[in-house]
Amino acid sequence: MSTFTTETAKLWMAMDIGPLWIGRDEDDPLSPASIAKDDIKNEVSVSENIQTITAQPTAFSSDAFRLQATSSQRSVSPHDHAILTSPESHRPKTYELKPIKRTFADPGIVEVDSELLSEAQKADWHTLEKLVSRCTACKALSQSRLSTVFGTAERTAKLVIVGEAPGRDEDIQGKPFVGKSGELLENILCALGLKRGADVAIINVLKCRPPNNRDPHDNEIAACATFLNRQLELLDPKVVVLSGRIASHALLKTEISTGKLRGSVHHISVNGKEVPTVVTYHPSYLLRSPTEKIAAWRDFCLAKKLLLNLL
């Protein structure tokens, strides 16, 4: 007798599971003779089950009786029937997803490399970028970052935008202002007839992404200040735009809100010169508060007007 029944063999063939390995002395389960034998056996089995069911007294409920009548090999106890028919047995299982906990150094731990910062004060643009990539002063940032975000600029750029700190997309790509915030900024610059890199340099107060996009701490801003100041010295901008609260607080040394600082011309010192500076909202804030886009547009128009007057 073959180890495969006709029904099993048909199922394997239909699902293309095969091949069916049949012993030398066994019958092919898909041969006409085997199929005929299985049909006769099934008819006998069904008739025996019917006789058994009709001979038993109706001691079970109607549901249990129907369940027993459809079972050809075993009877189902009332307990099993209750489990099979209970709504609880058909509910999908749920699993609790536990977040992966990553531990980083305390945000307050900043160990400044005085030799590296001393070298940064006189470095050229490319050397400064390498020094930034080597910096591990802010332990929480250097341990969690994917990359350092130095900035994008060309020697022809006369307008400098200073952002706050890299976000998730910037950390992945290693470039400032990418993702949806970057798209919005690109649209603003394009509408003003300005190009990123050639006309506008973009840098950040921090070169590393704070964990979970939290606000930078004061000691982290101070640790990165040497790199930021050297970037501004090398770029020697005609006009500076401070994008967001962190940038304005870091360079203007004030706690006044962006809403109160914007709309006016401020000044920061670069290479011993007072550079006109405009404060505006960060693009990520504009995505959350689209009604402020008109205010940001006026800020950028003011910056371009200042730039044209100084060229």
C-alpha cells in the first residue's frame, strides 16, 4: 500500500510540491486502480459512520450532533466543541512590541579636545571638515550620530544660512537641510533666483544630530562654536540668515523669541566686520505652521534686498 493516499497525492500535484517518491512494491496513488479503491473505501467509511450515528441515542445537543456527524475519525467532546466554536479561539494573537533601548552618554558630558580646536581656528575649509568628522567632544552626539553634517558652500556664495542642528534625514545623508524641510528651503531660494552652493552657503550651529531630535544643550553649542565661527570667517558673508530659535540664540546671544526677532536687521561680527543678519523661522516650523510662510518669505526678501545693496 502506498504511503500517499489519492487525496494527498492530488494535493501535492496541485501545489507543485512533488515529486512523489513511490516504493517499487507500492501502488501509484494516482493510478485509476488506486483511485477506484479509495472511492470504494470512502463509500464504506461513510456508510459505517451513518449507521453508527443513527444507532446512538440523541444524548447530545443539536450542535454537538452536527459536529460529530461531520467527523469521520473521532468524536469531539463538548469541551472541545466549546473551544472550537468560541469566538476567543478565532481572535488573532496580539504581541506586545517592546522598544529597543539604546543608552548614550549623559548629555552633559562634553570633553573638548583643545588641540583639535586650536587646529580648527586656522584650518582651511577642507581641513576643517575633516576635523569636524574627528570631533567626539559631545559624547551623546558622537555616539548616536550616523555622520557629521558640515555644510554646503562655494567660494561665490555671499549669503549664508545658519540652521540649528541636523535632523534624521541630514544625519543619514550628511547634508544640511534635506528632506521636506530642504525642499521648502529650495523652493524659497529658487523663487528668489538664488542657488544653494553657488549663491547661498548653508551650515548649522551643531554638526551632529542630537538624539531623538532634542534641542542642543548649551555646552554642546559651546563645544561646536569654534567650528561655526571658523566657517563664517572662511565664507566671509555679505548677509547672514539665522534659521530658527537655536541659531538666533547662539549667534545673537539672546533668549528673545524668533517671532520678536524677525522683521528687523541685526548684526553679527565676522572677521572684525558687522554683517547684516536676518532672523526667520526654521523650515520645519513652517511645515507645522504653514500660516507663517508669508512671514518667512518677507524675511528672505529682506535678506536679498540687503544683499543686492551690498554687492
